[in-house]
Amino acid sequence: MLKLQPTSRRTSGRAQTALVAALVLVASASLTLIAAPVFAQSAEITLPPIAKDRGLRSGDFLLRPSIGVTGHYDTNIFNASTQEALINPIHGAASVRITPRLSLQNDLTGNTVFNFAAAGDGRVYVSGDPAVKSLNNFGGNANLDVTFGQRKPIAFTMYDFFTRSLRANTWETTTTLNRNINDVGGRVEFHPGDTPERRPFNIALSGSYIIDRFEDYGGFNTNTIHTRLNGSWRFLPKTAAYIDATWDFRSFTDPMLLQRNLTYNSKPFRARAGTSGAITKRISFDLSAGWGMSLLSATATPGFSSFLAGATFGFRPTDTTRLSIGYTHDMNDSYLGGFADVHRVGAGAKQRFGSIIDLSASFGASYLKYGAAQATSGVTVVGAKTVPGMPGYFQRYDWRLDGNVTASFEVSRYVALAIGYNLRSVVTPFKLTSSTSSLLDAGEYTAHEMFATVTARY
């Protein structure tokens, strides 16, 4: 949690300090440019929905409206460390969140499929602190995709996905990490066979253009050309082999960070192959392996070039109980050093009680090794490793913990309730100090979130 207050009217010397602050905030928040690819396959055997299908039907179209009201409390809204708490106390904050949602789709069994979904995220914080009150805002997302020829051997899809995310900064300031991302593109699929339900083979090639813009930190704005090839082959009734490869071409719109070797343009490539399915009626699996490369623009800086792997197992001891455990090794795109080498282990459980309550819990631990970054003049890096043969460069290492417990209640066809708890934590010796050894920022923090939601839907 930095104690700096950068503005656009500062002198050039202070602008450099603001740049350091911006670098630290994105590193501390562990932000990624674009998330690692999510595979359609999963080892988890999901529980069937409790409630019957809802919505307003008109001809082939089904409209599903809903609105939720959430009471939310975050014990550490600015992701402050215990070391920084010696200077300023850690800020907790309560908020009321309004989340309207709307989806519209036609008959999914038809040849032309239309899907539209939108969700809002209005936040009002209960606090007299100006930095906390500045977080009052409205975000959300809107997704539209239209597929032509779904029941034909070749199908074409056009889509536009927009997201406005809201996030507090990592120090008490009225600037935020709010950002707007728009992903527009298309996809062509080849799936021979008579009906979608009986097709054993599918392969898809997609491409899109992604515009990523921060409200307060233009130096981190990026443009990305995203390409993806993925496919699956169901060689047994309940078991399929799959491939998934992505190749992105990412560039920063402001050359300032590039000139200072604080971040890099890149062409990250990932490819995986695996198999997913059922071992028995109660045990499922998903195994994959592949290769990833960060392909940074700075050839003098060592990038990521290593194997990718994943292993997840699901277990269904009873008809109302689901358990899962897994491990993944992946590469995440990062503002600090261009990438993060990530190892993650996680476990989850879901339990249904009668036909009213669903209880779910999950926990994960990730080990992250960031790419090499160059230290900035006047700032000392503590708790990071030096890079052999590269004086002035360092690598940051973190442990990240995440957890969730949620109880969902189906009160009626029209009303649902949920209460829950989230954990987010970073354990790291990494911190930055000034030339006078005063603390600028410490990377470690722990935050607890509690929430309760009531949702009305039709």
C-alpha cells in the first residue's frame, strides 16, 4: 500500500516516482494482461441445477432477467501489508452492490444460434474516507455471439465481449485500477456428423482483437491480436482427447515503460494436448501436457520457455457430493517482467442438502516466479533474487493463496440467497524501499471478504 499521491501535473522527477508507484501497484495486485486459456474439458462432475428452467419465452427466444443486492465487507480493500500498517492502519470497507443481469437466447437446437448476456456491477461504499468513496462506480460486462450453421459440418461465429472491471488501487488514493476491455472477433468450426449431440470430432480456429484500457494508468494500455486453435475427439462415449493452442501478439500503446525495461511487448504462445473423461461412474479425470513461450520483445531478457502441465481428478462419493483436486503448471502474462511462471495446487468440494441448499468450498495455493525486471534509480529492491549475468535486474517470487466458501439457498422459483467468504493473500519477502531505506511498498498482504446476496429472478 503505497503512500504516494501521483497526479498528471507533477514534475518530471515526481513523474518517475509515479511510474514506480504504478509498477508496484500492478505487481502487488498480481494483475495479468489476459488470463491463461481456459479449456472446455473438466474433471469435475457438476451437480444438476436445483431449480427448474426460468425465463420469459417468446417464440424461439428465451429472456432471463434478474437482479441481486449484496452486502459486502472487505477487511483490506487496498491490499495493504502488515509492515505498512505500522505507518497507516489497514483499511476495511463495507459496500452495497447492485448486480442486474439479463440474458437472451434463441433455440439452441437450431441452425442459427443467438446469445446475448449483460451484467451490471454498481458499488456504493459506506465510508467517509475520500479514497474509499472514490471507489463508488459502475462496472459489468456484455457478451454477444451469433453462430451460423451450428448443425452443419462447418459453422461460423461472430462475437464481441466487453468487460468493465472495478478494482481499488494498492494505496489510499482516488486513482483506481478500473479498466475497460473489449474483445471482438470470429471463429470457424469444423464438426462433421449428423447432429451436434452425436459428433465425435470438433476443431475450431478463432481470432480476435483485444483493446485493454486503464482509466488512470495509460502507460499500461495494450492492444492484442489473439489467435486460438482448439479441438476435441470423443474416442469413447465418455472420454475425449483435446488440443488447445493460443498465440497472442501484444503491444503497449505507450513506449515509456518499454524504454525503461519495466515491461515488454510479447508474443506469448501456449499449446496443450490432453484427455478428459470418466474412469468409473464416480471418478473423472483431466490430464494435459504442453509447452509455453513468452517470446518477449527484449531479447536480452530471459523469457519463459518451459513445459505446461495439468492433472485434475474428480470424485463423486454420493449423488449429492462432489470432490476435486488438481495441479497445474502454466505461464501467466504479467506487467512485471513480462510473465509469471505459475505452479498451482487446489481442491474443491460441493455438497447439496435436500433440494434447497448447496454448499461449496475451494482452496488454492500458487507459487509464482516473475520474469526479470530492471530496478529503477532511487529505489532498492528487497527480497528478490538477482539475475545472473544481468546487473541491475531482479526476479520476484510469491506464494498466492485463494479460498472461498459459499452457501446458496433456493428460497423459491423467484428468489435465491447466498452467503459466503473469500480469502486472498500474497506471501512474499518482496518490498521496495527508497534510497533512504524508508518503505515504499511491501508485496505481502492478506484480505478477507464476507458477503450476503439476495437475488430476484424470473
